[in-house]
Amino acid sequence: MLDFAIQTGPDKYVWLADHAGKTLIVAFILTDCSHCQFTTGLLKDIQKDYAGQGVEVLESAVETMSALYVADFIRKTGVTFPVGYNDLNYAARFLGYPDNQPLLMPQIIFIDKGGTIRQQFAGDDASLAKDIQDKTLRATLDMTLKQGKPGATKAAQPKGR
């Protein structure tokens, strides 16, 4: 499983490795970004709809001082999945971007049960347009669930890697 942690409080972390054997959607967001808030709403529904299939959603806010905004973001969006925060450069390196390269948000990755990143989207990806984003996310999740099974096809190369 991938070695990455999302901080959820002082000295509290959610490690991706803690979710081994699950299919993960990990979104990197800005708490005040309307596109990110929209995506979070979709992910909230997806988490509920796919929970019985071993799917889990995690989010990490990456804006400066994001730890101050996460609790209010969780209250406003009503999410029940873990939302934490990370330093932008730490998240960017995990996503395959060099330090200080601007990231368009949200950034979303799909990880299969074996810990392989199967797909990665950046905020400027046309398939994340509001009118088709739900369909894109669900189709990608369905593909990730199939790829995580024995005899599945090779992983797609994530952007920036």
C-alpha cells in the first residue's frame, strides 16, 4: 500500500496503509473552492452508494493553514468520511508533481484494493466538469473495482508520474 498520511488533528493521522484491501478515492481540496465543495458532495453520495463494496473516501485540504478550516468544512458539507489536511508540497510530491508547481483543484486519485493508483484527475480535467463529474467518478470507480480483482489489467499511469 502507498505510504502517505493525512493529518486529522494534532498527532493524529490516517495512513493509506490503514485501508489496505479497500478501494480508495483520495481527494485533495481547498476548503473554500466551490469546485472542491461540489466534488465533496458527489463523493459523499458515492461513499454511501459504494460502502458495501469496500470503497472508502478520504480528503485532504491543502491550502495554507488548512487545519483551521477543516472542522467548519466538515460541518458545512456533512461528510462522514475522514477529512484532514496536508502541506501542499507533501501532497504534490505524492501526486507526482514537483514542489511549488501550481495544482488545479480538486486532485482525485483512485487506488485499487492492492494499493495501485489506477487513475488520477486534476481540477482542469474536462471530465470533471460539473455536468459530467458524477458519471466520470462512478465510471472510474467501477473500473477501479474491476481492476483490483485477480487477473485484472495493468494500472493506468497517473498524471505527472
